[in-house]
Amino acid sequence: MGERDLEGGPPDPSPQWETISRKEHDAEVASSSSSSSEVDPSPLFLPILAAASTRRPSNATGGTSRPESIWRERSNNGYGVEDLVDEADVGAAVEKEPTAEEKDPYEVGWDAGENDPMNPRGMPHWRKWSIIIITSFGAFIVTNASAAYTATYDQMNAEFGNSRLVATIGLSTFVLGIALGPFWSPLAEFYGRRPIYLASFLAFMIWMIPSAVAQNIQTMLVARFFQGLAGSAFLSVSGGTVGDLFSRDKMQMPMAIFTLAPFIGPSTGPLIGGITNSFAYWRWTHYIILIESGVAIVILFFFVPETYHPVLLARKAAALRAETGDGRWKAPLEKTSRSVARTVGYSLLRPFQLLAYEPMCLILDLYSAILLGLLYLFFGAFPLVFRNNHGFNLWQVGLTFMGLLIAMIVAAASTPFWHRVRDGLAERRRRISGGELKGEPEDQLPMVILAAPLITGGLFWFGFTTYPSIHWIVPIIGSGVFGIGSCRTMLAFTGIFTFLVDAYPRYAASALAGNALVRCSFAAAFPLFGIQMYEGLGYQWATGLLAFLTLVMMPFPYIFFVYGKRIRARSRFAVNS
């Protein structure tokens, strides 16, 4: 597959369907000289070659109009499982498109494309946006809970009699739970998004209760892990909802909103937690999150329908069978022979294969992991710096994270610019080669190249302005410069994210799952040594050491931008054309 699966921005996480109208099909049938009386259903969920536009015509018998068939381009619902079929099956599918004899006339698809009453993309605009806002709110609650916990340390430690380091383990276990989030995606492929949303958020609420009523730190640490595991569904599945509702050319703004929501959560968590713990007992931090979750799950139940196309088509097929009494009507999802256990097993194995055999994948994953680890390390570093140097109280320390929040919004606003940069690179390549307009995975890396010096410069700025004699706004601005470029905002993270999807389209789900695993592992580990490092090396050189670490990683995005295509040519997994 030489053509990029996605055109800029975060990956299109939903299956894309290419259909033809009933009228077009009738014309084709009328002009056809022969037909087959035997149907051999084509393999399920095969990737479309860049060189050809694959269509499957509808073919209803009799005079009654029936739905057209569908041909699936890819399945990637956040961390989808398109890459979980056997490699041999995929290879055979790529080599040969189905012939007219192989096309199933009873495969159910959308009538008139997006105008089908059951197609989520045909919903009113206001309803589609309401679904995006609700699911984004769920992602915000989960990530906000990860960081709001850090404001409870003083009161909780005094009650339980544990050290600050032990309390920090609760932050790490929550992030480790999030790291395992990709396992929700294959489940969503079988059961749909709505059941996963409701089940995961209900589990998240249940595990919030032990945190609120815990009588010892051990209960807290275990509950935090399962909170992260349950809540991670909104980070690994929700992106697919955007693709369900909007076509690729219309999803830029909805995806930007969805992508920004879980990044705002950690930035506002210390502020919300700081205000709560300044004026109420620490348990109210968890009670408030529990109340927010209760409101969210009620809204989800009543206002967020199923949007996953294969599940809806299965329902449509069931309705057709009931209406006609003909059991041959089937949706693609109903023909799959994959088991849940096998699919989940592949989703756990493939990320480790990519990390072991793909140097570009490993290095970019490590780079994004370092950046996310730095952000979570700041949850411990900011209180040290601003309390000891500037005398801030708990809620004022929370305000210091607003530099990161503003940086995220600024970075999100730059998304259209980077779309134009990628389009410009593709157009320039077309003019030089005289070929078709085609993007390359490396077109995603200019934003990472620009972000790299912002990250390193922002860290040096923050680190060497953490003196009591320097006004507190100066290091906050430095943290904002770091935030604009860091993975948890938009530039480096989005560039790495989309590069992995473009470079490994057949294994995009596994590439993203491996990235999430490495990132969250670093995010879990960094807070555990951060306080000791800042106290041992001093605020300036502790941050300076981290800045030098990012300086070492700075050349790699440029190296991959220049030589990435040659490296991919020798890859076992990446596209090489």
C-alpha cells in the first residue's frame, strides 16, 4: 500500500465504505453478458490497494430494491483490529480483488450511502456534534482523575501514614491501567462502541468508590489501577466514533476537539484537585469525580447511540431477514470467523513485534514516551518549585499548569497549518515526479522537527528560571513552550502518531498500541524518581538533565524525514513505496 491511509491529523479511526447506487448497479447488470448462479462470499475486511478504487455492486434479486454491498477499506477504531487477521490472508487479499462471481449479492450495505436512515453520517449536524462532546467529556473525566489525585497527597498521607513516594505509586498504577486500554478496541469490533462505553464507564465508577472510602493506601493503589484500565476505553475507542459520524474531509475539527479533550484533563486536574483539597477533605476529590461520572453515564445512556458501522449493518441484516424470511442476507461482521480470544491475542502480540523489529517505530515511541513521562513528572516538580521558591498554596500550584493548558490550545489551533504543509509536500512531489498526487508517511514529520527544539528550549527555559529571585511567570512561560511541542499537546505527539499510521498502515493498530504501551510505561515511571532527582540535583540541573535527554533525541525526526523511505524499504512491516 503506497498511498497514505489518512490525510493529515489524527488517524481516521473508522471503517470507510465505498458504495455505488442501485441505479448504477442496474446499468452494469443490464450491460453484463453473463452472470454466475453461485455465490462465493469474498474474504472479510480486506485492505484496498492505493492503485485501484474497489467497489462491490449490489445485486438484489427480483423487483425489490435491496441494499448495495459494501467493501471495507480498513478497520481502525482508535486502536482497531484490521491488522489482526492472518498475514497470509491479507497478502492473498491484496494480490487479488474479488471477481463478479465472488461478490455476494446478499451482503448488506448502506442504501444511497450517507443518506441511509441507519447510517450515522446521515444524522443531523447538531446530533453528531452532541455525541462528540459527550464522548470527549468522558475522556476528559478519566484523564482529569489521573492528575487530580496528586492534590490529595498531603491530607491522604497524613491519614494513612505513608510517604509521598508511596502515594505517587497511585498515579503510576492509574497510568499503567491506561496503557492496557487497546484491549477494549477488539471488543468494540465485535460488540459495538455503545456497550463498551457503558460497561467501561460503569466499571470506572465502581472502582472510584474504593478510592473515596479507602481506609489504607493499599486499597487506593489497587483501585487506581482498575480505574485507569476501565476508563481507558474512552481513549482507545472514542476516536473511532468521530470517524463513524464524519467523513474524512469533514472530520478535522471534530477530531481536534476529541484529541484536545483528554489532554486538557491532566492540565486542569491539579487545579481542580487543588481547589477541592484547599477547602474540603481529600475524599471529596474522588466524590466529585464519582458525581461527574454518574452524570456522564446517564447522558451516554440516553444520548449516545451505537455508531459503529459493522454493528449497525448487522442489525440491518437482521431486520431484512425478519422482513423477507430469507436467511441469506448477511452483514460483513456476521461472516467473520475470527474469535474474540484470537483477536485480542493478536492485539497483544503484534505491538511487541513492531518494537523488536522496527527501529523507526521504537525510536519514535521512545521519544514520545520521554515527553509524556516529563509531563507526568511535572506533577511532582511543580509543587516543589512553586511552593518552596514562591510560597504558593495548593490551588495556586494548580494554576501554574495553565501554561501547559494554553499551550495545548495554541498547538491545536495550528492543525490547519500543518495540513497545508503536508498538502504542499505532496504537491511538490507530484510536480517533480510528474506522477499522481501522493503523500508519504514522512510528510507527517515536519511538525515533529519544529516541535523538537521547542521541547528542549522550553525545558532549559523552565529549569534555569526556577530561582526565587526570578518572577514565577517566567518558568510558567517556559513550561508552555515545552507544552506546545510536547507529545501531550499536539505537535510532536500528533506527528509521531500519524507517521506510525502512515508508515505501518496494515499494522496501524499494533503500532499505536505499542506507542501507547511505551508512553504510558514511561509516564508511570517518571513520577517515581522525579522528586528525588529534583531534591538531589537541584531544580535547575534536574530539569537541565531532562533537557539534554531530549536534545539527544532531537535529530531523529529529521533523520527519518530524510532517510525514512530508504529505511522503510528494508522493513518487514512498513510500506515501502
